[in-house]
Amino acid sequence: MFSRLLRPGKRSLESLSEQEILALAISSEEDDGRIYLAYADALREAYPHSARVFEEMAAEESRHRQMLIDRHIARFGDRIPLVRREFVRDFPERKPDWLIANMSLEAIREQAEAMEASAHRFYLTAAARTQDAATRKLLGDLALAEKSHESLARRLGEQHTPADVKAQEDQTARRQFILTYVQPGLAGLMDGSVSTLAPIFAAAFATQDTWQTFLVGLSASVGAGISMGFTEAAHDDGKLSGRGSPIKRGLASGIMTALGGLGHALPYLIPNFMLATTIAVLVVFVELWTIAFIQNRYMETPFLRAAMQVVLGGSLVLAAGILIGNA
């Protein structure tokens, strides 16, 4: 047990020999090439032009890897030691393949440029640690190549994704974001904000008890959130409609539904009934105007029409709850 605790951790780059540095560079180029191919596979269906960008980047990494292997064979033979980036301290890590599916197109492009930048810094450091002239020259050349590739995703994008194609892909990404997150989240927020108004304010004016009102609001909000979340996730698997993962949509809808109801339930944690009710009413109008803004911003609904639909409708439900509570 104690031997495991005392076992040395990761090594520093400075402690690696010239052969180990070459082995690390070979494995790193191989890993990066696989990551770029994974990016291409993830993007091919929705963004075919960007997928071609990452296929070319993978081919570039493959050429770098072969140059390093040739140099290792010439210098140390064909037995390459196993040295990977996770064995070296402070070496930039890479995201595993299964996280790629959750990354946006823009995030993938930024990650690719960050990978090229970290490779450039590694080759500069590695070249400074090498005494052999030919190896030093190769590592220096690769450092220059990676520096010129620091914007490779953007540079290849200019070749394969001209402005109109890139704009189309960005629009596709925005549409997918709206379908997966904004639309179900907005539906949940509307349902949670509006449908809980009547029971919460009816309970408030009927009982004049802030704690009982809070419990009614909490149960209504959580119950509505669970119901909306399961309904959204169950009624459409997203394969034919293209609306994305049912789990993501269900979470977006359920969470926003619960938040929509809790917004005007939480003020009733204040013991003073009039103060709590005043704050709750103000919160309701903030919620309704927020819904109108989201409709205008993402669903392209004219703001005045959205305001009339949401604010007027919510106000009528609020008035109904107050009237029922005072009956």
C-alpha cells in the first residue's frame, strides 16, 4: 500500500532523453491525428465541409509522425519506447473521444487551434533539449510547421469552407442549438411560469400563509418540471425530427419548467405576506418579459406580438388565481 503512495508520479519533460522525446512526439502526433479523424466523423453528417478540414489536418499529423519515426529509426533503431503525453507532467491533455459528440462546431475549431499551439510549444522545448543536429533540425522544422498551422483549422477552412458555406454551417449549428435547448427550454419556462400562477396565488390569497403557499408552489413547480421533462424526452427521439438528444431536451424542458414556477414561489419564504406577494408579482412580470425576449431573440417572433401573447396571457392567469383565492 505504502509503495503505491511512494511511487513516483509523472516525469518532467526535462528528464526525458532524446529517444524518449522522439517517442513522445510520435505518440502525440498519432493521438492528434486520431482526434482530428474523430472530429471529422462527428461533423461529417451535419458539416461535411468542416469534416474535410479535419481529415486534411489528420493527414498532416500522419506526415509529421512518419518523419519522426524515420528519424528515430536512423538514430536509435526501430524499437520505439512507450512514452505518452499522460506520462509527462504539464503536458497538455486531450479530451476523450466520447466528449466530442457534445462539443459545438465552434468549440471543435477552437480546440483544434489550441492543439496546434500546444504542439508548437512542445517542439520548441524539445528542440532546445536535443543535442543531435539532425534531430534538433527536425524538431525545429516541426515547431515552425506547427506555428504556421496554429490557425490551420481557419486556414484550411478558407479553402474548404468559404464564407457562404461557413455561414450555412454556423446557421445549422444555431438551428440545432435552438431545437435541442432553446425550444424545449422556452416551452418549459412558459409552462412553469404561467401554469403555476393560478395555484400559487390562489393558495396565497386563500390561506394568507406564506409557508403553506411556498409548499404549494414548490410541489407545483417540481411536479410540473418532472412531467414536462419526461414528456419532452419520451415523445420524440430526435432521429427523424433532427431535434437532438431526447435527454438533453428533456433536461432543458424540465429544469426550465421548475425554475419558471420556483421564481414566484421562493418569495413566499419571506414571512411577511404582503412583502412576499409584492415581490412574487414583480418576479412574475420579469419572467413574462424574459419569455417575450427569448421568443423575439431566438424564435424570431415580433417583440410586440410576443409581449401581447405572453404578458397578457400571464396577467390573466395571475388575475384568475387572485380572484379564486379571494372567493
